Amino acid sequence: MVDHNNTDFDARPNWIGRLAVLRVCGDIDILTAPALTEAILAVLRDNPAAVIVDLSDVKFLGSAGITALVTAHTRVTETARFIVVADSAATSRPIRLVGLDTILTMHPTLERAVDACADI
């Protein structure tokens, strides 16, 4: 768990086989984006086949959070798949507005993201 004194942010890993699912809650902004990056890098140390960042419970995704996702995508895809779960106006909309939906693998639900990893 990562909680950097921001009661609105939390990132908790859960493993499904070799899939690292990082459930993120709260706001991802300039203050919490480094904690998101830290949480992603922490699960990456355990050599997952895929990292799924579940933003279903994120209320705000600022530019620093988007930058953290792009940076993580670059790091993770060297050794594993990187998938983002986002389907709300607070998460998928900013990702799509800046065109990152063409770079990031996105799914609207965690179930679909896990299903997309069935071949791992």
C-alpha cells in the first residue's frame, strides 16, 4: 500500500497469478503522482507478466498522473504488458483528450483487462 499523507489517494497491489493489479483510489495530481509511480515500480520488481493499473475509483486524473502513466508504460513494457482500466469522465476522458488512448492499452473494466491477459 502507498499512502503519502493524502487521505484521498491509495494504491494497493493485488496479484492474480502473474498479473499485478494495482487498484488506485482518490486523486492523482502533482502531489500523488510520484506515489503512483512508486507503486507501479514496486510491483514491477516482482517480475509480473502484466501490470494492470485500475483507475476505476480515481476521482481526478491530472496532467502529473497522465505523465506518471506514460512513464510507467515506457518502463513496464520493456518486460511486461501494461494495461490501464479507465471508463469514467475523470479518467478515460483526459487520457483520450491528449491522445494517449492510442498508446496505452485501455479497458473499461478490470474483468476485461484480466481477460485480455488470458494468454499469459
